[in-house]
Amino acid sequence: MTPTTTRPALSKDGGTDNRPGPLLGVLLAAQFMALLDVFIVNVAAPTIRAELSASGAALQLVVAGYAIAYAVLLITGARLGDLFGHRRMYLFGLALFTAASLACGLAAGPGQLTAFRLAQGAGAALMIPQVLSLIQRHFTGERRARALSAYSAVLATGAAAGQVVGGVLVSADLFGTGWRPVFLVNVPIGVVLLVLGARVLPRDTRTAPTRARDLDLPGLLLLAAAVSLLTVPLVLGQEQDWPLWSWLSLGGSPVLLALFGAYESGLARRGGAPLIAPRVLWLPGMGRAVLGIAMVMGVNAGFLFTLTLHLQGGLGHSALRAGLTFGPAAVVFGTVGLTWRRLPARLHRALVPGGFLVTAAAVIAVGLLLADGGTGGWGLYPALGALGAGIALAFSPALTGALATVRPEDAADASGLLATVTQLGQLIGVAAFGTVFLAAAAGTGARASADALWATTLALAVAALIGAVAVPSRRAR
């Protein structure tokens, strides 16, 4: 357990009790921008490959480098915020993310772009955990519940919105810049958020000097290695036809994760400062939240990825048309994520399993509408809207319920854990369901792609049904 004398206390002078709106707006705007960048590059990938003459492996690293750095460093970013101050680390991470976005937009080759994408991911990993930590520390009661609902709505809306914004920017080809605006758009937004953040974020105050051992470097290295062994083969294994090294890496990840857990538990018993306090894993609702969030984010990311492949590769849609297709899912997800708490309290226990059931029905509906190789007609949009509602109901109450009882001193640990689970769930979903789609694509053309999408939607529906049964529900507080 981290000694209380080493934790920075955040002043109440700029607390959200006085200025809840500006603080929450700044935090969630940065959250949305960082999440957007996970998906915005997907629809720009063909243009990037053509203009930079990138190989398939190089293009994968451009797309996935951000996600790898983001996933590996999230928990570390949470702990650094806990040690050095959430305001300080938020602004530092935002500055790094903004500068790296500018560098990505000016990159002259795939090697440079990959390196700058890694820097982008590192900046996001330093910034994003502070968002949830600051919400946990400066919002109480009903305000915290509303803030968490907004946080969860932003968290997954970024996935669908990334596809939409990416399609719009690439198709617009502003000033003949092609794919570059998908990165450069972050620069003015980041600068504005830096100025506003310096004004509205509560200042950090320190009660005692931070000791070097409080960073838990052995735990950091073990966790980074375990996450890397999981994420790298998930990202690159499919493109390389799952070579031996990818399976060895996947097998080694749980071994290192077990060693990490044993080391952290021992460190906590000795009175040290573990990277993740073991008690956080036993908080009420945390276990079911981890399972539910991982599953629903896997289904969400897998669906978005495979439908994008079908729309652009199978049906030949432009980046703009493919991106706008996801609009209904993004709008409905955000709306339901913000309003689900208005439902009668007696229904709250059923929201998470009900959300999984709605998700299963929606992905089947999409698969049926597109099964003949056509565009699905207007019926596709209500089905995608239903998908957004199902994902929101499965995700938002689970997150809010888990965090309702988290103490301020555990905010960094909880935020790092849940943000990492969200990212890993998305990576696993893309890898697993992307493999199903590509394996089922027996030929070329719209019909072959539609057959592969139908097989994938069946797999997605099964996963959602498993989530409805496997994730127990409790009333969100």
C-alpha cells in the first residue's frame, strides 16, 4: 500500500464543487481526442500506404504503434500522476501528445510516422489516467455519478467517431494534404486545451518529497513486458500469419502477469508502494467491471474493424461514406451513455446483461442486412443505432458501478486498471474477430466479403451472449 505521506494532495481551491463544468469539459475533451486517435487512422490507412509507399508491416506499425505504447504505459501513467500530481502529468502528457501529433502530420516516411505514433501513445498514456483520477477526487455524490456517465459515454463513442472523423478528413483532402489532417487536427485542439487546463485544473500540492522507490520500477518492468508480449503479437501476428514467435509471446504473457501479481502482493505486504494496490482488485464491483468492460470493448472494436473492412474492401465505399456509416452508433451510444441513469432504479440491475443481449441482436441484424452483398438499405442505420444502445448499456453502468465506491486514494490505481482493460479489450477484439473475418473471406468481391462478415457477426453475437451470462449485474450506485 502506498504510504499516505508520499501522495500529492490536490488543492480544493480549484475544486469542481465551484467550477464543475469547465473542469469536466477540459478533461473529457482531451479524453475524446486521445481515443479518437486510436481509430481515426483506420480509414486513412490506404491513403497513407499509397503516399508514403509503406509496406504492409510498416503500415501495421503506423496504425498499431499508438495502441501498443498506450496500452503498455497506461498503468505507469496512472502511478506517475499519483506520485507527481495529476494536474502536472495531465498537462505534460497533453503537451507530448500535441507535439507528437504535429510531428506525425509532418512525417516524411513510414519510419518517422511510426516513431511519432509511439510518442503519441506515450503522451496519451500519461494524460488519460489523470482524467478519471481527477473526476474521482473532485466530484462527489450525484455530480460524480453524472461525470462518470459522461466519461463512459466519451470513452467508447470515440471509437465510432474516429471512423467518422477520419473519413471526413481524408475525403476532404484539405489543401492537397491527403491523410495528414487526421493528425494535424489535434494540434489546435491540444493548444487550446493546454491553455484552458492551466486555468481550470486544480493545482497539485505535495505533502512530502517523493522517494524513487515509490515508482515500483520492478513492477513497472514486469507489467510492461507482460502487456507487450500480449499486444505485439495481437497487432502483428495476423498480418504475418501467426508465426511461432507470436504464440510464444502470447504464452509468456500470462506467466509474466502472474509474476507481476505475486510481486505486487508481496510488496504490499512489506509496506511498499505497488504499481497497482492489490486491494483495488477486491473493491465492490471491480471484478465484474473488468470482465464486462473487456468483453464489451472487444465486441465493439471487433465489429467496427470488420465492418470497416467490408465497407471499404468488399463494397468499395469511400473513406467518407464508410466513416459516416458509423454515425448512428456513435450518436446513440453517447445519448444512452449520458441518460441511462434516468431509467427507473429497479431496472439498473438488468442493464448490463440487457445491453449485451441488445448488442447480440443488433450485430445479427447488421449481418442479415448485408448478407447478400448489398448496402443494407435504410434498415442498416436503425440496426447500428441499436448496437450503440446495447454497447452503452453494457459498458456505462458497469464502469459507474465499479467506481462508485472507489476512495480518492485508490483513484489512480482504478483509473489505470480500467483504462488498460479497455485498451486491451479493444486490441483483443480486433485481433480475434479480424482473424475470423479474414479466414472466412474465401474470395474477392462484395459477396465473399459479405459471407465473411456474416460469419463474423455470428461470432460477435455469441461473444455478446456469453457476456450477458458471464457478467453478473448489480445496481449501479
